[in-house]
Amino acid sequence: MSKEFKIGVITIVAGALLYYGFNFLRGSDLFSPSNRYYATYTNVSGLNVSNPVYFNGLPIGRVSGFKLVQNKGYIVVSIDIDEGLILSEDASATLANDGLFGGKAIVLNVGTSENPMQPGDTLTSDMDGGLMSQFEPVADNLNTTITKLNALLDQLNETDIKGTVDTLKYSIGSLTAKANNLKIERVVASTDSLMNSLKMRSDELEGLLVSSKNLIDSLNQVPLAETLVKINESLDHVNKLLLAVQSDEGTVGKLLNNDSVYNNLNKLLVDMDELIIHFNNYPKDFMAPLGRKSKKLKGVSQEGK
């Protein structure tokens, strides 16, 4: 298969898909069978190819084309309608507004005759009505509502509105005055209570200020300069004492810094402990002249002498 043949097949398929897609977007289904009918209008402003054709609000076809008949002054519109919809001989196609933006559509009436219309026949044409006629009930209801509203306004005009308003204003003024008086009484009562509390607090504050003044006067009478001098002298003595303790010259310094005194004391305690043990075990060694002779002392080893 040559490259040129492949390109040709792809081009044909792409063209077919493009044509089908374009018609699908316009509202036409190539695979849905349809019958073509015609309708004539003197003015088709706003109607374009692919505009919808409605039956009872359901889109059942589309506009497929236009043909101008100049010598007779009208335009023939081609309409493609689903094959399943059967039209009677008295069927009609009305050109109507489609929405509120100036678009057009064709509203189809299938008719009531028993004789069916054949594809290619021309439908009875009509202008306007169509979709806008669906809003007639709404317009009637709106008209009725406006009439009732006018009647209500007439009744209000006949009523003494000014007197009612004056009475209402007087009532509102009376209520406002009473409310204001009540609020003023409450404010005055609250103010009195607040002033009494402030007076009590001011008495307490005055006593506190007097006590503070007495304390300050007492502090002012204290000779702070002499006291500070004495404190400094005391600190100097303490510093000298600490220096003496830290040095090796004094007794306390030797006790703290020299371990010989500690060793001597420790040896003394050991000897005393041995002496006490010996006395407890051999008390006769210490009871002269009843005690033993030195050669017969049991508590003292002869070898240790």
C-alpha cells in the first residue's frame, strides 16, 4: 500500500468526520432518517439554517435551507422533520420567537385531519404566536394581579391614612417619652450609687495616704548616712575576719588549712579510745598499789615495750 493511498484514505475519513461533526453541532443527526417539508414566509429575519423545529416544546427537526422566490415576494424554507412524526393535511408551521435574544424557531402543529401529508409537501405557514403564546397565561395572571393591586391602592387612598399616621406617631412619641423617663431614672439611681461608692473609697484612700505620709516622715528621720557608714565598717570587720581565717597565722586558720592539727587530734582520739578499751578490759592495771606489777600487766604486751 503506497503512502499516497494512505494519505488519501486519511483525508477522506477526516473530511467525513468533520462533516458529521459540523452537522451534529448544528443539530442534525446523519443517522436519523427524516422527511423534508416546505413552508413559505414573507420575512425570515432571525431564522438561520439549523434553527430548531419544535412540536409541543420538543425539538423534532431543523431548518435545512432557504430559497428566494423573488417574483412572488416570499421565501421557501426547507424543514427536515423526524420520519416518525406523521403530519396531517392541515398541519401548519408557525415562525415564532425562540427565547428573549431575538432568535427564531418554527413551531409545528401536526393537524387533526385523517389524511396524512406526504414528504415534499408545503405546510400552511403562519407568523409569530408560537413560543411567545406560551407566556399568555402568565401575562393574564400578571394582569389580574395588577388589577387587584390597583384596587388595594384605591382602598388605601380612601382610608384616612394621615389620621392613622398621626395616631401612630403620637403613640410612638408617648412610648418613647416613657422609655426615656424610665432610662433617666435608672441612670440617676446608678449615678447616686456610684457617687456613694466613690465617697467611701475616697475616705479609705485618704486614710491610706495619711499612713503613707507618716511612714515617709519616719523614714526621713532615720540617719541613713550614719547607718550606711556603720554597715560599711561592719562589712570591713567581716572581711578582715574572713581573711584571718583563710590565712595560716591564726588558730582557726591553722585548724582549717593545716592538716597536722587534724592528724594530732585524730591520733589523740585513737590513743584515748585504746586507753578506754584497756581500762574496761583490765581495770586492775590502774589500781595501785593493788594493781599488778608492770611485768604482769595483761593489757600491755611485753613485746611492745
